Amino acid sequence: GEIYTWLRKENLPGFFPYTAGVFPLKRVGEDPTRMFAGEGGPARTNQRFRLLSGSYEAKRLSTAFDSVTLYGFDPDRRPDIYGKIGNSGVSICTLDDVKVLYSGFDLCSPNTSVSMTINGPAPIILSMFLNTAIDQQVEKFKDENGKEPSEEEYKTIRANALANVRGTVQADILKEDQGQNTCIFSIEFALKMMGDIQEFFMQNNVRNFYSVSISGYHIAEAGANPITQLALTLSNGFTYVEYYLSRGMPLDTFGPNLSFFFSNGMDPEYTVIGRVARRIWAIAMKEMFGASPRSQMLKYHIQTSGRSLHSQDIQFNDIRTTLQALCAVYDNCNSLHTNAYDEAITTPSPESVRRALAIQLIINREWGLAKNENMNQGSFIVEELTDLVEEAVLSEFDRITQRGGVLGAMESGYQRSKIQEESIYYEILKHKGEYPIVGVNMFRDPDAEEEMATTVELARASEEEKESQLQRLADFQKKNEKEAPAALERLQKVAVSGGNIFAEMMNTARVCSMGQITQALYEVGGQYRRNM
């Protein structure tokens, strides 16, 4: 009985229910490092990618977009847009921009993997990315053969590119409504496009790309505690599974294409967030949905908590990030981003990014315990905490079910209210000093000057970069002015007739900009309006 209980709750890494990890061993020769970058125009971000990936054979790129891109706009001289171009992320609006962004990286190489943090306009960016991967392979063919590919050769190149491209697009519209705010299309229409992406992946054998990254990070950063982060994220994941099944997709054709994204903060529950997530997901997928082992495996990315970083005694932030990164590595996360210490104030500088990267290098290359496999399993506190967190998450599932499931709870604003209540509670504890934060509400430097934080230079896109983006957009639209109207009309017809919007968007993105496509889809799919 004890052996059966252990096999049912823990088991070895790589075996159901995958509590200790979805793979038996760590990947040899590849660290979990995946650093986030995006600033200014595509050329500057390309240079940052080269800096971040220079120490690694495997190129694992993670892309941050500016708010103009996140809301589906083109760069413009409008005062509400111009000032945001290229700030806090990279400005992308055309296929040509994406080609510059990933220039020098073979997107179909098994050593290259790209993550794109974008949600509302995710289908548009994804179509540009996949077209970039295809065009790279076409250029390679032309260089090797000295000629343009024939129609049959192009089909083969396209199929091979789609089969080999690796990465993730976030595209999690449920958590946008709950914890972030970059919804641009109506929820129903956004879900339809998510399903269209997954159908396109199935039909074109896109097997190495995750069509959605079901995200708890933004829920946590908006104020949720670790239990709520995990419960809302997993419940969103099961909602996507049920939606895809309702569209007639076989579970094991899309199950392996789902990935997850969590925050790692300072609370003890974060130590076991991966263990609990893997166990709940595996048991539900196997026993409720009858999924294969590949679909039972929950793979997730961790980003250390930006909310745990503070502008007071800013140099202490690296210590917090190091501890959070250790938790993630010990919990067998599949990829990891470590925040830079100055992200409490601004987009990180090259110097602070180098320090953030060094945190992972020191853990993976110098720290002796991290060279071992499966450090946490067998620890009494880790296993007890796993059971307690699992029980708390399942209780939250019951509360969501009582409100009509995820979509029903969203209609009454349950998730947003819960996140806001927990955020306020955290702030009250922090300001009372009951939640100790070194350098903020205890152990404060008596000699520190209050204005010290203002001496950190804020990262901003230059005027030249903004003007360059406006010119690049104008050039692209001029080049395609004859084809664009017909392409947009075809896209709208497909949307109205209930066809696969993403399959048609693969053609539209070759001649239309982000803003043009967004506007065309608003007319047929509706614009997002928050339920008050």
C-alpha cells in the first residue's frame, strides 16, 4: 500500500504523475536559460538577442513587445501612440520587421527556439513569424541551388519549415481578461482564432511549437497569491482543453502543444508550484480526458517575480532573484528567465542583464547541488507542502465550478475581484511591516537618499528609432498597396463564413501590416469590451 501510494503521488521523474519532473534526467548540455528581451526597433532587439545567447549553443530567445504592438496598432504620430513606440518592448508591425528581429538565427534549427509574449494580436504576430521561418528556408534554397524554387519545391520547403520551427506564442486570452489587460478582440472571437491556430498546426504538422502558453505569471504580478495563481492558471488550461475538444480536435493532437508559464516569488508555496501543477495536470488529463503520456506532461517556463523587486536598496534585488531561480531549478522547470535588478524601475540595461544572466550561469555551472538530479524529492517539508498546496488548489477549483466554470466566473468578475483583494491584502501587510521586506520596511539604510532611485537612467526608444519604424511601415504599405485591400477582404470573408482565419492570415500577413489586419478583424469579430 505504501509503495502504491508513493507511486501514485510521487514516482520517479519521467513517470506518471510526473510530480518530480516530466523527464527522467535534465537535458545534457543545455541549461534552462531563456532570457526575455525587447526594446526600440527590431535591429536593437536583435543585437540584445545576440548578447543574451552568445554564451549558449542553444539559442532560446524570448521576445517582449511594446504596448503599441500588444494592442494591435501600427506605429503612428498620434500622441497616444508615438510616445510608446519601442518602449518596454520591441516595435513590430510588419513581416519585414520580424525578419530583421530574428536575422542571423536559423528559426528551423533544432537549437533555436523562440518565445513570443503577446496575446490579443498573437495570431497576427505568429503568422508573420511562421512566414519568416519559411522565407529563411527559401533564401537558403536559393543560395544553395542558385535558382528560385519551383511550386512543388516551395511546398516542400514550406512543409519542412513548419514541421521544424520551434517555440511558443503566449496567446492566452483568458488570463488577459482576468489578470492583464491586452484583450483587443471579443473573448468569443479570440477563442475562435486560438482554435484556428491549433487546427492549422494539426493540418500542417507543426509539432514543435506551442500554440498557447497558459500563463499564471501575469495573474501573480497583478496581486494573486501562489495558490490563486496556480488554481486560475490550471483551470484556464482545462477550459482550453474542453474548448478544443468541443471543436472536434483529438486530444493527443493538441495536448502536447500546450505549455505553461508561472511566476516564482518569495513565498514557500513557490517551492512546489511545478510539482503540484504537474501532478494535478497529469492526473486530470489521464483520468478525466484519457490523454496519452505526452499530453499528460505539463511543461512550464518560470520567470522570477518582478513584483518582488523594489526600488529601495535596489542592489538587494539580485539576492531575491537568485533565491527564486534556485527554487525553479530545483523544481525541474523547463525554462527560466531571471529578472535584472533594475527592472523595479526601468527596462534593464546591458550591465544589469549580464548580472541576471550570471545568476543562472553560476547556479548551473558553479553551484554544486544544482549539478545533481532531482534535489527536492524526499524532503519532508517539500512533500508535505506539495500535498497542502494541491489541496488548496482543488478547493479553489470547487469555488470556480460553483460559479459556472471559468467562463461563468469571468462573467461575474470573480477572478479579477479575487486577484485585487489579494493584492490589497499584500500591500496592507507590507505597509504595516507584518510582511518583512529587507530594505523596504525593515533593515533600511539610514544613510540612503530618497532620490537615489531617480539616478537610474530610464531606457527609452530614441527619436531615430521611432522615425525609422514609421518610415519602415510606410515603405511596406507602399510596396503592397495594390495587394493589401483584396487580401484583407479575403480574410474578412473567411472570418464571416466560419473558415480557418489563421490559415488565411498566413497569406494576409505577407502584404498587410498589424494595424491593417487588426482593423479588418474588428469589423467582423468585434472589439473587446470589459464586462462591468
